[in-house]
Amino acid sequence: MPPARKRTRTYDPAKIRVAVLAQFGNVRQGVHTLTEEQLARPARLGEWSVRELAAHLTMAVETVSRNLDRPEPGAKELALLDWPFATAARAGDIADGTRELARDNPDLDALYARVEQRITERLATAPDDRLLAARTGAMTLADYLVTRAVELVVHTDDLNRAAGADIPLDRQALAACTRLLADALAVKAPGASTEVRIPPYAVVQCVEGPRHTRGTPPNVVETDPLTWIRLATGRTEWKTALDEAKVSASGERADLGDLLPLMG
């Protein structure tokens, strides 16, 4: 009997729009409270400072407005689940652009206000199926906004850890980020021998091997959403998470160390 075909996860576009705007609003308020001393701290992301990381967070949202200003491409080029694997190639350009943006915009409050106003205005009239000429490949607006939720959640967590801040994570944005990265793991390691649980947002099966049908799976990995996101993006190493009891892993196929990170 052939294995059951896995259905591609769908996201509610209206909820994702609200989540992206809400999380950007959270970050805007949090950045406003940062002191000069906090902004000068290293961001633990290459040579970036916290100020440069804060500027980079506006880029994650401004790309939506900028792409909506551009002509619509003729055809879709990138599926949502392809996006996590297409980001590493742009790391150098992103780093250069971030440093330039931070240098040219010393007033972060003004930068955030301008970016928030632009995306709010453009999303008010843009349809979900509108194609955007993203650098990773043309995507629908609905799919691209899911990737913006991922970027905002990942970098809000970076900002909190580097600056000692406590910027809240929108629940819908956190859920979307967790689910997309969990599904990316299932794409990278197709199979059904290992169950990865990230309560309360995601459960996926992955890794080749004997298929589990009922009862407790023989190979189980379980962790919390933020630990999973840090593992999937290379912020935390698999062994470190195990040693710190941030991950539980049981079974001979429950070692995900060679599969992570998913994004650079």
C-alpha cells in the first residue's frame, strides 16, 4: 500500500496580514524603548549591532511595499515551502543593505513609522493572489506574507536575546513561523519514521524508515516553538539543545543534528 500523500498546509491570508502588522507594531514599540547602550550591543549575528538588527527588521516589511510598487511578474516561480531553502544565497546582499540602512537612518522611530505607514496603506488594497517579484523568486502576496511572519518572529527573538528586551511575539505569527519551518524539515527529510512535535502549533512526520501506523511512535522529537525556531535557523545547535534539556529525543531515528539548520 503506497504511503498517504501529505497535504500542503494552508494559511488564512487575513489572519497572516493581521499577524504581520501586529508583530511589526510590537517591534516598533520595543525598539522605541531601547537605550543607546542597548542599541550599541553586538547582535550575535555576524558583525551586526543591535541598532543594525533593528534596522534590518524594517527591511523584512518594507520589501512587501517595495514589491507591490513594482510591476507584477508574469508567473509564480517559488512555492512557499521552497522559500526556507532559497534564503541563504542572499545573505551577503542582506548584510550590506542592512549596514547601509542603519547608517542612513539614525532615527529608528522615524524609519519604523514610515515603513509601518507604507505597508498598512498598500495591504489595504492589494489582493492575496498578487504576484511579487521577490529576490528569492516570484511569489504570491499571501505566501510572501507568511515568510514575513517568519522573518519578524526570528529577528524579534534575536533582538530580545541581544538587547535584553522583552518584545512580545504575536501568537499567529509565532504559529506560522513554527509550522513553516516544521514543514520545511519534512520536505528536507521526507518519510514517516520520526514524529516531530512542537506543541501547541505543529506535528510533522519525517525521516526515511519504517512507517508508524498506530500507538506511540518509535522515534519522537519534542520541543517548544522558540527552541525549534532557533534550531531551524542555526541560532542553537542540536547537541546544545539536548544538553540543556530544551529538546527530548527518543528512538534511533530521532537525531536531527545532521538535518539542521534549515535556514542559514
